[in-house]
Amino acid sequence: MTVSVIGLTALLECLVLCYAKPPHIVFIVADDLGWNDVGFRNPDIKSPNLDKLAHEGVILDQYYVQPVCTPSRNAFMTGYYPFHTGLQDGVIFPNQPYGLPLNLTLLPQMLKPLGYSTHIIGKWHLGFCKWDYTPTWRGFDSFYGYYTGSEDYFSHTRAYKGIGLDFRDNTRVVLDQNGTYSSIVFAEQAKKIISAHNQTVPLYLYLPFQSVHAPLEVPQVYEDMYSFIKDKNRRIFSGMVTAMDDAIGNVTQALVDYGMMKDTLLVFTTDNGGPSYLGANNWPLRGAKTTLWEGGTRGTAFVHGSMVQKSGYVNTGLMHAVDWFPTLLTVASGRPPGHRTDSIDGVDQWAMISQGAASHREEFIYNIDRIKNNSAIRSGDYKLIMGNPGYYSGWYPPPKLDAVQVKETMYTADIRLFNLKEDPTEHNELSSKFPDIVKKLQAKLLNYKKGEKAPLNKPPDPRANPKYFGGAWTPGWC
């Protein structure tokens, strides 16, 4: 009997993958981190922990997220584009009575039957008007963090047509962290989870930091590290990146101290491009957070872990935020997720990440939003934008010695085509030169639009006001 080399290789890979102990998974999200806001791209930024992890792991160079927060978190949790779930139009504000649809099965709910202990520390932002929308009803064993966004880093209050504390330990309001900076608080909680973890059980730790989202706040010691930057917003923002980097260093050190790092797959990703108008920077990419330009959607991300067979390089395979769902299920279960994820938009990219294999993705949708009347698609090297891609459509170099005011600009062209391989900064518009490509991509977009669900956005509900709940943003009003 003879066995082909290809067949034997496949068998050995299956044996390794299918019977290896499931790794711990630590999934870290930075909020509003721009393309040029990390030390491994910009030497002015002090992020030694992120830099070390990125250089030891796999930097994902062609990785995409949604233009804003809630839609990207939808993608991480469900594997669906937000236009397929109704969360495509902006974020969920504190007084809006809706959330991530309850008929969807989230990643932690898929990990629980695989034996994982699941925990979230940090930002939720997928709805909280009733308890059913909140993390411990959606597959997480514990929740230590906040429901909304944009709260104060020290007082942990959120002001939005009412002001209230937004900080929970599971369902209990946290009252003893007033004055402590959030990245410090979250890192300490992560260390507690890690130190108490039963290592015979695989851990899924979802760690979506508040950093580096506005308001721009940081302990003075971090701002002082960037005294050479005269632009105040950029100076504070840079300090916030370093504060987050220190927190991540404390978390990874805890993994080392408790003997878990060697068995941990660590994922780091931003949730959208950086807001150049609030201190972030996406240079040399075009645009900013909220836009369909590359600066709003091409995200900083890397993967680190001993189970990554090819590491220490930059991977140029195409990947989207929806791909984490099936990819992490493959990592967790030791086999492709198969029929469990047939209907989702995400594709399994574990071979690309771990071995440097070709990407399983040739195209993706940036977004389809009937309210904003815009959409965009990338297919191969070409990107087509239809409608207004958003404000802040310019190119914004990082300010250093002088203060810089980023001016809001509206881009009104209806159709724009770019070749991202030749022109990643979107300077050369090609629609008149290649009308056949425009027509082809328009047809693809039209086909995707047939599956767009109506946005779930609802008017504000005054019953959400924290004054009715003892001064805290609390579920139970929808």
C-alpha cells in the first residue's frame, strides 16, 4: 500500500490540528486606533509591548473593519456583515432601544460547547435596553466593563441626554473605581481572571479596551512622554496609546507568570480607522473613522502565538473582521467549523494566518447603508465606492511640532473606482478609464444589496435616562 506525500501531509496536519489541546484565546480590541498609531509603523509612538508581539507574530496588512464601532463588534461576534443584521448605520446610542438581534448565535455561545470559559472585560456597545442584550445573556460567563461608549476614563460616567455611571461587574454597578483610569482597571481585572483560571479549561478572554476613543484623557505621565508634539489632541492621544500598551504588557506578563502564554493565541485589532479630527492618524491612507475610505476601514491587526507556524512577517492576504468568527472556531475546535458557519459572511482564515497560505477571500463589502445611501466593495485589487464615502476625505499627516486643524471635507462624487494594489492611498480615480470594471462591481454590489436588512435604528427613548435607575445606565426600559 502506498500513500501520497500530499495525503500523508494532510493526515499529519489533521492529527496535529484535530487532537491538540484547544488554546487559550485572548482577543484584544483597541477603540479608534488609526493605521499610523502604533510603533511598528510610526517610530514617534511608544508601544513596545504591541511592537514586540506584532514582530514576533503575523501582522495583517490587508485587514479590514467597519467604519465605526458597533458594526465592527457585530462582525467580531457574529461573522455577519452588519448590513445583514441591521446594524449597518452608525452606533447604538445610550437611549436607543435596540441591540444585536437576539436570534443570532454569538462567538462565545459557540465556544461554550467546546469547553471554553468565556469572559469580557471592557466595552460592549451592542445594546443594553433589556438584559437579554447584555453579555452574560449572550454567552459570556462574566462581564466587567461598560455598555455604551464615550464615557469618562476616570469617573466612568456617560453623559448623553442624561448622565449616569456606566460600569458593571456582571449585573452589579461598580462604585469603587472612581478616579482610576480605565486601561489600568481593565488590565487588573484581566490579571484576576488569568490568575484564577483553571488551566485545564481553555480560556476565551475578550478584551475590548476603552482606549483610545474620545474623550481624550490620560494620566499626565503619559502625555508628558510626547512633549515634542505641540498639537494637544495628538499629544494626549499618543499618550493614550502608550497607556493602553502598558496595560496590554501587564496582561501578557500575567499570562507568562501563570504559565499560559505558550498556550495562548492572542489577537489584536482595531475596531475602525482613527478619527484624524480627534488626535488619531491614518497616514498615508485616505480618510478617517466613519468613512468608506481606506483610512476608515483598513485596520491595524496582528496575531501572536506558538500555534502560528509561520511568524515574524507581514501577511498580505485579504481578510475582513467577519472572518474572526469561523477562524477562531477552527482554532478552538481543531477542525473547520463546516455547516455551523455555512450561512455567515466570514470565511475561515486559519491556514492563511498560521501557515502563510493563500487567503480564502477575494472580495468583501465595506458597507451597504440605505440611510446614508452609500456602499463600497473591494474585489481583487479594485475598490468601487458608490455615494458619499463620508466626511474627512483628505490625507492627514501626523502633526509634530505645530498644531494642526483637520478640516471637515465632503466628497460628493457618486461613483469612484481605485486600484488598491497600485494606489493604496486612493489618489487616482479610474472610473472613466475602466467603465467595464465599474459595471462589473456595480452588479456585484446590487446583488449584495438584495440581502440588506432594514437598519434597526430607533428613536431615542426617554425611559433610558439614568435618573430612573439610581444614576446608572441600566437595562430594563424596552
